Amino acid sequence: APAPATSSTPPKKDEQVSEALAAVEQRMQRAVELRDTQSEEECRQVYDELNECWGGVKTLRREADDLKKANQQLKWMKVLKECKAMDEKLPGLISKACEVGKKDVKDKRPKVSAKVLELFKRYDATGTGMWNIKQLNKCLVHCKSEAVTEEVWVEQCTAFGLDPAEGITAEVMEVYMAKNRNIDLDLKMSEMSMEIDAVVRKAIQHKNAGDLAAAKEAMIRKKHLEITRDDYYQRATLPEPEPEPVPIDPRVQSFFERYDRDSTGHWDLKAVNLCAKHCGSDQITEEQYKEQCDALGFDPSVGFPAALICQSYADGTADIERDIQLSNISFEIQKLVSKGVELKNSGDREGALQAVREKKKLEAAKKAILEGASNAEIPAPAPEPSPEPAREPEPEPEPEKPLDPRIKMFFDRYDTSGTGCWDLQETNRCMKHLGTDPIDQESWNMQCEQLGLDPAMGLPESVVCQSYIDGTADIGRDIKLSDISVEIQKLVSKALALKNSDDLEGAIQVVREKKKLEAEKKVILETLPQVREPEPEPEPEPLDPRIQGFFNRYDTNGNGHWDLKEANRCAKHVGGPETDEPTWKAQCQQLGFDPAKGLPASVVCQSYVDGTADIERDIKLSNLAIEVQKLVSKAITLRNNDDLEGAINVVKEKKKLEAERAAILKG
């Protein structure tokens, strides 16, 4: 094609456009001749010339646009019109010119699959090979998608180099389907929607002909087809269920829980580093920990889940037996360190030296395992020191009472390092949870030195728990405050996770729960109630098997108690009144039971035991109520499977059972 002139004189521009158009017409005729004679090489040459010509015309068009902006619109309107006509001719021209070429543009365009072509022909009512916006939207609506607006239609056509007035081709739909749609689902939805349209047309015909019964039958058929179509679409678009998690080896699970001190199902930075230290691995910095959490998509404040931590043991890249052995030795060493400190502070120098010897022995064994020695022998103990001169034996101290399990549990909750001592950070975390002021570093050092303890090691269990042992502090109250504080922390993490996932409603709900717990904690801190030790519940007498079976039916969590939900489900089945939450809490507290846990069988079934309630009647009512629920589920399943007759029969059975149940309730 002639090169565009740089002069801005309009006549020269007109001549260039006319020459370009003439050249395209000439090459088009030549391309048709070459196509008929199957001259492959010359056809490709024509394609190249056409391509060059197309570029020249586009350049002219851009220059024409520039002149239009310069307020020479009237003179250049003709040029623009000719350029547009040229642009419209070129796609078909190139296609004809390259029809017989092996490396032509046809091979480079997407080949339309049989399925896309079938869908395209269904809506190409005029047979032009083009879809207009009306045809596209009809297809989209049939396939359960939103129709496109005029603006979007113009943008899509322009993006594919097509005229919105003419429409889109099957090739464009092939590209669109490959990127955005499920062609098999669209074909099915289209087929079902067209069948619905046909039924609607038939109903209109019957109505116009005065056959209202046939029209009504057709509309019922339409409704049935719509339900079937929507159900099919819902099932087809349901996300695939997540695979069941592979069960974790009990040894690995136990090993994980050993370091999961907060029982959150995750390891935070402290837990990760403590395990690494015990198993002889490199510890990580806080920055590295955050980077790893971000890379794996976990919240650093929550940590790594058990599935991730245990993966290396599951795939065999780490040795669980070795790590369990190293962990056992490390914990034993920590206990010996604490024991040595206590013995030294109590003046038992000999006992402290013995603890140190045992500690060194274990450290040597751990070192041997880390160095890879098989069947590493524990080194022989160091020779005993020469005996001291005989002296009067001291009276044996009275054996200490075992520590209350609740106190032990409370201490371990904050001993996150597992050393048997609370350091400053662990102590302040406990104090924060109990609503007391934290200790600064200087006061901490002074307090430890007064007790003859190492500030870096911290306070041992015997010191921390003394106030609970001698009764100057209330362990029940502090456990409750601690439980609430830990739960508040979990809710804060949960709210942040929901907010980050854009679930604002869920985050707000969690914040409400958090505020309720904070209010409950505030009441405890203000009133300081004295919690007395609960008396052990007497062993319940064995119940009649029928009564026990009836109780177990509604004890869905198997904890031997009915909570509010379980009690109300039973009441609904036997025709009794349901209980609201405030009444339930008052009843439980009056009887001395935790409302969250509920009432035990001995309380719930008392009316059956003493004969004030009829167990046979309630069992029968319960059986009927459960059977009615099963029939409801069965009817819904049959309806969804298009078995309307079966669903109707099931509904009849359900009504019979309901009538029988109503008769029992009246009698």
C-alpha cells in the first residue's frame, strides 16, 4: 500500500485513501482467483500485501481523526467513511485470500468446537452466523447468567474488532466459552430452558383457544420443569467437597499436643521454637515466622495448624520416634534443673548435686542421639564423692500432700516454655488475665533475688502455687478469669480473620460475644465471689433400661446430661412445653448444675422413676415424632428426584402418623 503522506493538504489525503481502497479491491479479486486455482504460495503473498494495506489504511484513519480534532470535520468525513468501509472489508478479504494457505490466519484463529457451534446455532435464528445482543442475552438467561447491558456489549464487540450493529461470531463465543463458561452445563441448561419456553408457548395457545384446563396443565408442567432445571443447576455448580483429612498418627498427635500449651490446635512462635530447641533444630526469628505464616496463608497470632506441623512425620521426612525421645529427654532435663534449684534453696546440697549429675547424664544421651549414634549408651554416672563424717540422722520430713489437679493445670497453662518455672513474660500474662497490674523488670529481679532464684529462670511451681495451697488465693475464681481471658483472645483472633475475609457480619457477631465475656469478667473482678469446692455427685442408681434408652436418645453429645437444646427437642417430641434460656439457667443454678452442661439423667428421669410421668407413652410419642421427621426428609428427596407420586404417598403416611400422635396427646 502507498505510504501515508505527511502533508496535511486534504486532496492528497483523499487520493491516498482512494488508492488504498483500489489496491484492496484489486488484491481481493486476485485472492479469489488464487483460491480457485489453489496457488498456495501466491495466496500467502497476497495475504502479506493485504496485511500491509490494512496497516496503511489504519494509519490514514488515525490521521483523519487528528484532522477532525482540528475542526476540519466536513472535508474529512468522506475520508473517515471510506476508511471505515475499508476496515469492514479487510477481515473477510484476508480470510478469502488465506483459505488455501497452510500457514494462513484461519489456522491461527480458534477452531469452533462442535458443542459451541451447536449452542451458537440454537440462538442464531436468522442463520446469519452472527449473534446480536438480543440473541446473546437470551442464551445467557437460559444458562442462568445475567444479561449484558448495551454498554458492555459495545465494549466486548470492540475488543474483538467487531461491529456491535452486526454482532459476534461463533469464533468469539469459542474464546469466551474457553475462558469463562462450562459448555456442557450451558448446553444442558439451554436445552431445558428451551423446553420450558416451548411449554409456555403451548400454554398461551391453549389459553387463546379457550382450553383453560390444558393451559393450566401446561403451566404445572412448566413449574415442574423449572424446579428440575434449577435443581440440576444447583447440583452442577456445588463446590466439590473437601477431601477428608488424613488421620494423624496418635504418636504424632500426642507429640503435637505436648507443645500446644493453649490447646488451640496451633503452634505459635514460642511453641515452634521450644520444639526446635528440644529436637536440636535451628530456631527462627519473629520476622522469619511472620514471613512463613504469610507465605502459607496463616495468621501469625494464631500459628501453624496440626496438619501442617505433622506433615513431615506423615510423609516420612522426619523421624517421630527420634523427636519423641529427644523431647522426653529435654523435658526431663528441665525438671531436673527446677529440682536442683529447689534442693539448693532448701539447703540439700547433696540432693542438688545428684540432680546435676542426672542432668549431665541425660544431656550426654541427647547429644549422642543428635550426632546420629545408634543405640547410644547413657554415660556411666560420675564417681560418688567421698562420704562426709557420720552425723546424727535428721528426722525425715512429712510427705507433701499431692498438688490439687486444678492448681497444677492452672500453672501449666501459663508455663508455655515447659520449664517448670514462670518467667517474667509468663507471670505478667497470668496477671493480665486475672486483672492485676504487671511487674516491671526491676521489681521482678528484686523479687527473685529475695527468694534466692535466678530471674532468667523464674519462679518454680512450689512458689507460684503456694497462695492457692494455703488458701490465701481462690483457685476457682482465678481459673474462671483465666478461661474467660483465653476465650476473649480466641474471639479477637477469630474476628480479625473474619474481617480479613470480608465477613463483616460474622466479625460483628464475634465482637458481641467478646463484649459479653468482658462484661462477665468485669462482674467477677468487681464482686470477687468466693467459689466453694463442688461436692462430689453421688453415684446415680442404675435406671430402668427403657428410661436409660429414652434418655440416651436425646443425649446427642453423649456427656450424660441434657443441655437446653436436647431438653427442648424431647419436649417438642412428647408434646411438652419448651423452656427459654433464662428459665433454663435459673433451674440449673437452683439445682446446683452448670447450665452449659445441663441436667444429668438422675434429675431428668426422676418423674419416670417415681411414676409421675408415663415412660411408655413418651417413648411412643418420641418414636412417632422421629418417624414423621424421616418421612418429611424422604418426601423432599423424592420430590427432588421428580418422583411426585412417591412423595405424595409419603405425605399420606406422614399425616396418618401425625393423626395417631395427636390422638395419644389428647388421650
